[in-house]
Amino acid sequence: MPADQILNRLKLRDLRILLAVTQTGSMAKAAIQLATSQPAVSRAVADMEVTLGVTLLERSSQGVEPTPYGRALIKRGVAVFDELRQGVKEIEFIADPTVGEVRVGGTSTIVTGIIAAVIDRMSRQYPRISFRVVAAGPPALARHLRERELDMIIWRAFAPVRDESFESEVLFEDRMVVVAGPNNPWSRRRRVDLAQLANEIWTLPEPEHPIGAALAEAFRAKGVEGPRASVMTSAGDLRDTLLATGRFLTIVPESLLQFPVRLPSFKVLPVARPPRARERAYTP
């Protein structure tokens, strides 16, 4: 059967029934969820299988499981209904742009930095807008965005993420700064060469973290090996506590010290030409 004829015969209601069956694992449970009868559910699935000429579900005494054909249709069906939901939300926003929900994700430093600052400003201007914020690492954020569970993700990129399923926009350039506690001897210097800090006590993220990699590259550009992290962590609270002792150094985005709450107890060391990164916003 030609594709156009198949599309004419497929119904959104039947596709929704298929999604409900696979989510519940049972035609009876799907019927209850959709407030319809089990024969109606069975008939809808059978009609789709006849239209497509393939078996969509494997039936057994334990329930139902999608076949490879069923999984292919379900994957696209989820996207179809997500697009419809987004369309309804856009209509609601056009009708009244002061209400709605914004789903945004970022790494922990981005969430406590730029995202918190934007939410504070928007919630004052549009108090009826709600926000859903997800803090996670880049792989998890990319998965949430790809599965359309988030409207936007923001992360710090030292190079563009090449993924055709995303669109990205540079929000601003962010400078990396070396910081220390106020009691650290280096905080009293008027000028510091990065190479001088190679043997100091550092708390840094994991070696594969982009910030750690950028710092190592900056040290290599000075002709010295990068510092060995005495404490390796991406946990901001632990980093801040260690800096307060006056013994540790670390590198952070300058924006982290600017919004939404400044961290006056940290001293930015006057290191020339630190690494730079771009804050990028990605949308599906």
C-alpha cells in the first residue's frame, strides 16, 4: 500500500492506544487508562497491523511487548504527540504570554549561575510562569533534550557540540579565572604567572571535564605540566569549603562569581590570559 494511503488510514487515536498498550504492558490496563473497552483497544491495534502489513505487538500470557516494527512506530509516535503538546503550549503562550511552563536544564554551576539569575528576573516580571529545572551532566542533558523532556539546555562549551538534532546559540563568552580563599598567600599578589601555580594545592574537576582540560592546556602553553589535583571533584560545595581554608586553588567561570549571588570571600588571582569558554543554549 502506498505511504500516502497508509497515512490516510492511520489515526492519532489508534497511535495513542498503541502507546498506552506498550506503556502499561497490557491491553486491559490500556483500556482502563484510556477509559475505553478492551475489545476497542484490540481492534485498534489489529487495524494498524492490517494497514501496515506487519505485527506490532507480541502477545503472551505475561502481557504484550512491541516488535521491532512496533518500536519503530512508537518512537515516531512519541515525537508526534510531543510536537502536538508543544503546539498546544505555543497556542496558550500566544494567547497569554505571561503564563506557562519553561523546562530548562544545565550543569550544576550553570543552574546556580545564569539559570538562577534568569529565573529570578523572569519570575518577578511574570509571576504566573513556572519553571522546571534539571541539573545534570552534559550526556544526561543531551538525552533529556533529544527526548524532548526539556525545552532548552545551557552548558559551557569550549567547542561546538555537533549534533544535527540540536540547534545552538552562543549566549556569551565566559572567562575562566583562578581563585583562592582570602587567606591564601597568592591572593595578596598583584601579578601572578600561571606557571608559578603548577605546584600549588589544587581542587579540580575530573581530567575529562572541559574546564580541567582547558586548564591543563593553558599550563602546557606556558611550557609546564598542569597541576595535579589534590582533591578531584565537581561538587561545588566541597570546592568552596576547601577554598575557604586558604590552602587550595581552583579555576571557575568568572560568571559564577557575578550572579545571582556574588562570592566575596573568593579572591580572583591576576593571572594573564586564562582559558575562555562560550555559554551555549541548545534547543531541539
